[in-house]
Amino acid sequence: MMRWLRIAVMTLLGLAALSYLGDFAVFRIRGSPRQRLSVSHFISTPLKNNKEEIDYIGSDDTPCTNTLYPQDGLAPCWYLRRHLNQVSNY
């Protein structure tokens, strides 16, 4: 049983590595495609009685990549589109 589990884990790790390498290759072949999305930033400050106040800081155009995984230190655009409002803790 442990042998089959080990084979399954190694197979999944290999597929994940191949997926990332393929994504990176397509990213480089396409010439590092990037976009800019407008992201709103908020800050959360704790108050008394376990309440919190959320204040708007501003928005900026954040660069992202058209890939499945993060490339060149930038978030993928599909992820950033789903997280256009980002809250930071104080």
C-alpha cells in the first residue's frame, strides 16, 4: 500500500512540475505578456469589543501576467481579477 501511495505522490509532483515548466515556457515564448488591473487597497484597524474599522487607502494599477502560475514575481491576472479589493491588517 505504501508503494502505491509513494508512486501516486511522485506522479502528482511530476505533473505539477511539468505544468509549471510548460506555463513558464509559454510565458517566455509569448514575450512575457502582462496587463495592468486597477486594485483597491484597504487597511483594517482593530477597535474595542472585537470590532474593526476598514479604511480606504486608494487604488493603483497593479501589473499581472497572463499565466496559470505567478511568473517574474507578479500575480496571475486570473487571480488578481478575483481579488480586486485587498485588505491589509494594521
